Amino acid sequence: MPVIINTTEEVTGRIIVVAWEPPIDGACPIDKYTVYYREVIFLEAKSKWHSVTVNGHETSYTLHLSCRKEYDVAVTAWSTYTESNLSDSKIWNFKTVGGNVDKIKKKEKKRNDTFINPFQRRNDLLLLYSDPGLHRCLSSVMVFFSQANLIEF
């Protein structure tokens, strides 16, 4: 039976690499693995298991999960005739947590911009944040803004 080597309790982002050690040498040849994962809703409530089949020569798989959730992951092995028992597998429990936004850019709103907001004033400021990407969770964005009063002559 494969053993998951991940031990981290918190993972930053939503892309999770699950890694395992293959069964002991001399056991039946492995044809494939099944990676099982489920969301832990609260202590005793868990979603149903989802599964992905992986080639028997692989010892890791990348899952794309949701941010700020708790998960259980387990791996079973398949020989020619049967699958190892899921209930005997080591379950890795972890939480996905948010990351940081890389940059905030500011851009002066121009009259010829294609997006037109009817409530937009000519001197408003448009703030854009960089995409955290699929591997990161956006936890929050804080914007500090100060407007100076200009005196026209």
C-alpha cells in the first residue's frame, strides 16, 4: 500500500502536490494508483470522496482545490486484480490558506478608455491588482487612498 509523504497541515494556495512512497519492493507490480480527496466540512461532516487515476510509474499528482478549505487525501494502489483498501490508507489532512497579492498598480483613468462608468468623474483613479494566478488564493486587498485638494488659478 502506498504511503503519502506529505505532512504539512497548512498549504498556501490551491494547487497541491500529493506525493507518496510506492509499496514495498517484492509486492505485486503496481498498474495504477488512485488519489482520493474530499472536503472536510466540519469535524464529523465530510463530502464524498472524489478520485483521480494515476499511472503506476508516478509517485505524485497535482490537485487543484479550493482556497480556505480543509481536505483529506488518501492514495491506493492497483495490482492486476485488485485495489488496496482505502480504509487502510494513511489519510493526509490539511487546510488551504490564502497567499498575498503580488502588486497593486494604479492607473489614471483617461477619457478615451473603453470602459465607461456613468458615475465616473474625470479625475477618478482606477486601481488594478495583479492576478494571483491559479496557484495562489487571494485572501484580501487593502487600499489606502488619499486625495489632495488642488487649488486652480
